[in-house]
Amino acid sequence: MHRSYDSINRRQFLLGGFGWLPFFRRKTIALEGARFRILRHGGKRRYLHIHGNEPTARETLIAHLARHSGTAYLIESQDRNVPIGRGGKLDPNRMFSRAGAEKNLRLLNPAWSGEQIRAALDSLDRGRERLVRALLPPHGGLLLAVHNNAQGYSVRDEIASSDQVSLKDPEHPHEFFLCTQAGDFERLAASPYNVVLQHSTPPEEDGSLSRLAARRGARYVNLECAIGKRKEQAEMLEWAEMNLR
Ligand SMILES: [Zn+2]
């Protein structure tokens, strides 16, 4: 058994495929109750699935990574919110700033005392940078996050807080890209899909990763599709893969 296992690893090493050095690299990374499985497949690109109750996005991303290079971070949860502190809840896409996390903790944990809120925020502050450094791509790289929405939320909700908007597919407002850099907006606006650009600082900081990426000048693209739109999400992700260089 050992022998064939070694030869498989040796072959993967020689081919430069993913899975080499499997014993020296971390397989998960966490901030409070937000734990991410790491899938490494070479390259500079980063991918993120952060909401556990968005299975179409997760399936699309896993299938995508089998054919393209990049490192994916997949939340290990079936729920949107993750545990924090004693019996608390937190939306993991609201933990990327203290102000955003505070608003979200107050909303989701109305019975918590000010001291409980403060302790949770201090803990997030201590661990945040380590996760952010892992998620943000190296210079010139791109972070692509995949999300699903249900009824209600659509590109229309982002228009007011966007710097530029291109609605090539207004009949399908649930399917859209959100990006933080003008160059990516230009390319995505040439696609058949909806796209918004958000790179200036909004009056209200919501603690999302897109806002952190915008503040730090990192290339970030968010892909939103209605839940269940597997074919559409795969097609849009492929378009971004091939056209954002
Ligand atoms: Zn989401």
C-alpha cells in the first residue's frame, strides 16, 4: 500500500499537479466559527465560497477547480451564519471589519451584553489579518467569490452603491458580477452579463470581503446567481476565468 501511495505522490510531484506536498500544507484555516477547507490547484488565482447555505455556488466552484488552476477556500458549514462566542451567530461575510461585524453581531444576537459583543469583536480583530492574508491573492492575482441568492436580492439592490453599472441581461437581475477594479469592470461589461463596479468607500461599512478588497486595492470579483442556476453560474465563472487575466 505504501509503495503505490508513494508512487502516486511522486507522479503528482513530477507532473506539478495539485496534491503535491500534501503533508506540509494546511488543509483548513479558520476565524472564529468560520472554518474553510483549502483546495490547492496551483496558480495565483483565489476562489472563495463563504456562505454554507449556497450549495449551487459550492458545487460550481468545485467542478470549476477540477479543470482550472487556483486555490479555493470553502466554508465548512451548511448554514449562512457560523457560531461565535458562547451560543452566538455571525455572518462570515460581515466579519472583515470591526464596524461591520459589530452591526451583524448586534442584529443576530440581540440578547448579548455589550461585554459579549466586545469580546467577540476583540477575538475577530486578533485573527482577521491571518485569514485575510490567505484569502487575498498575490500581486496581480484575482480573488473570485461565488454566491447564491434567493428571491429578493438582485443586482438592482447594488445599483445605488455602485460607481458604474452595466446591465446587459436585465431580464436576469439575480445573475451578476460585482467587481472592485475599473479594469475588471471594463472587461466584464463586454460580457453578455450584468456587472457593477464598487471601488469607492461607501458611507456605511458592512464588513464584507468586497469592501475590504476595495479598501486595499485588491482585485476582487463576486459572482452572484440565483440558487439552483448551476448551468448559468458555471458558464459565468468560465467566462470570468477565460477573460480576466
Ligand atoms: Zn452569499
